[in-house]
Amino acid sequence: MNLHAIQQVPPGAAPGFDADPIVGDRVELQLLTTLKCNLKCSYCSLGVGEVLGSQTELRYDIDQLAVFIDSHLKGKEIYVTFYGGEPTLNKDMMLSVMARFPEFRYQLQTNGTLLDDLPDWALAKLSNVLVSIDGGEAITDGYRGRGIWRQVIRNLNKVHERVGGTITARVTWGNADTTFEELDELATAIEAFDYVYWQFVADEMYAGDSVEKRKAVLTRLIDRFFERGDRLYPLVPIMGIVRNKVLPNRARELYAGLTQCRVSTHLINVMPNGQIYPCPDMMYAHHMQMGEIQGNWLKKSPLQPTSDMPCESCEAFPWCRRNCMKNLYLGYVKNDERYRRNVVEPICELIRFMGREIDRHDPHAWFASATVPVRKQVTDAEVYEYVEIMP
């Protein structure tokens, strides 16, 4: 008998412990190589609970990871995201995993400052590189440090042709003064980026006229998206909403009708100490732990939809599908009224606004008249599997 293949049960687990806590036949294994980072971004979510920098060394080895994968993820399509901290600060771990599991797909989420240090064979195996950037030079450097924007763009220009897949700009839209021109520049910078994805910052940055400022930018971005049907304007949140409106079954089937951030179904985050959490922004909440590499156990994600969440009565629900479970959990399950009022509700307002603006352009008619390559990208872009789709 192979004792390693027997699922271990965590101490105190209730009867009926999930035989297969992963919903469906694919899983995103997000490996945090280190919680150390070479930048000090002012809005870093890992700063909550003092997670950032708290773990700099792995407490499990690749053999233990292999046993865990064989026990709990066997037979599933696995794609690995290297995450941090700054994952390239533990390059040796990244390269060891890629060499040990050559059949997996790989994504790297990075600040881009050390990207050019990776060997060509590793760059060639990356299906997507998700590069954190905040917009134009002034805003990016304001959050990340002087000269960072130019360093990142320079590195991307060096490596783009050597990356096996796509490069996606990941924008944390925190500054209400981020302009249309800045996001448009990223979306059209084909020598650096293939896609742009933004996430509305989960912080109290929506006071005063900041929501209206964002709406003005969103209107222009959406107008630009629908200008042409023969060439894609590669903004993933807009692409994702259009896809879900035109093909609503995609919004249900790919995530088992749960949440598009994947934390309820098939996203697991492994800390350097081997503990596993569903959401990378809630690794400070120890009651959210859903597994461990060394103990070889895994249970169903505790971040699940509940009746406390008002999503199903929202006009955006058919295509939004709950967006961010962390926000919903803090705002409605934990009943953090301040967080709900200052973060969750403004973001939901912005998402509903995006839906109405997209409807104004009749996405069904646009899709029907778009070229086959554009329709295929909107429908099946592989990048959807690596980002949240919804902002």
C-alpha cells in the first residue's frame, strides 16, 4: 500500500471530510516562493496582518510537494502560478518546480524588476507573465519607487520574445487620478504587453469624487473597446464582461456557478511554510487554512457563497458571479460595515456601471459582426484562466 497516497486528515476534522475538495478537473496551484519583496508598494495586500516578509524560507521540499500533488491533485489539469512577495527572489525554487513537473502550465506574477534574470528555458515555459504595474510612470513610481516604471518596461522589452506565452499588465487601480491615456498606453503597448488586467483596489480609496472619476475613465475605455471588431482592444475585465453577457454559460460552467475569483472551487495558495489558503489576500486569517503540504491534507475552501451576501438580487449577478469573495466575506459575513461602505459597495457600483456602459454598445451585435479571430479571443483567451476576469 502506498501510504503517501492516503489523504491525511487535519487534526479535529469533522466526519465527512471532503474526498475531493477541488471542484472540477483543473486546479491552480499558486506557490508563494517567498514573502520577501524587493519593493515596498504602499497598498500591498500582504501588509495586512503583517504577512509580507514574514516567511522568507521554504519549510517544505519538492518531494513533499510531489506527494501532495499525487495525493490530492492527481488526474487534474494543473497550472502553477509563482507568487510572493516577489517570487523571482527565490528563483531556485521556481526552476526546481518547473524541472520536476514539466507537463504543468506555468504563470509568474511578478513586479518585473528581476524578470530578465530568468534563463531562456524557464521564460519559454511560461504561459503567462502577470506584471504588477499601476498605470503610467508617475503613478507607478509613486506607489513603487522612483525609476521602477522604466526598469519594468525595459525588462519586458528584453524578454517578451523569449516568453512562451503572453505578458499581462496587472494594474491595481488605486489612484482615482489614473487617466484613460495611461491605461490606453498599456493596452496598446504591444511591444511590452499582450493584455491589460486591472483590479479595483480593495482599500478605502473611493471617497469624494473618486468613483465618478473612475466612471469617466471607464466610459472612454469601453467606448474604445467597441470601436472596432477587426482588432481586439485587450482589456481583460471588459473582455470578460462582454464574454459573460454574450455567452452567459461561460460565467456559470467554468466556476461551477460559484465565484469567478476561483477561491471557492480550484485556487489553492501555498505559503512558504506549507500552509494552504484559498485566497492570497487572506493568508493572515488562520481559520481560513484549508490544507498543508507537510501534513499532506486538503479540505474544501471555507470561502463559499452564503445567504448573507446580497449578490443574487443584484443586476450584475448573471455576468459578475460574485467577483471577489474576500470583499463579500469581510463586508457581509464578518459584517464589517466600514469596509462594506467604503470598499465593497463602491466597487460593486463600478462593476454595475461597467455592465450598463457595455450594454449601451449592444455587445451581442458587436460580437456578431466581429471577425473570427476577435471572437475567438473574447470567447477562449487562455489568459482568463490566470486572472480574475472581473475587476
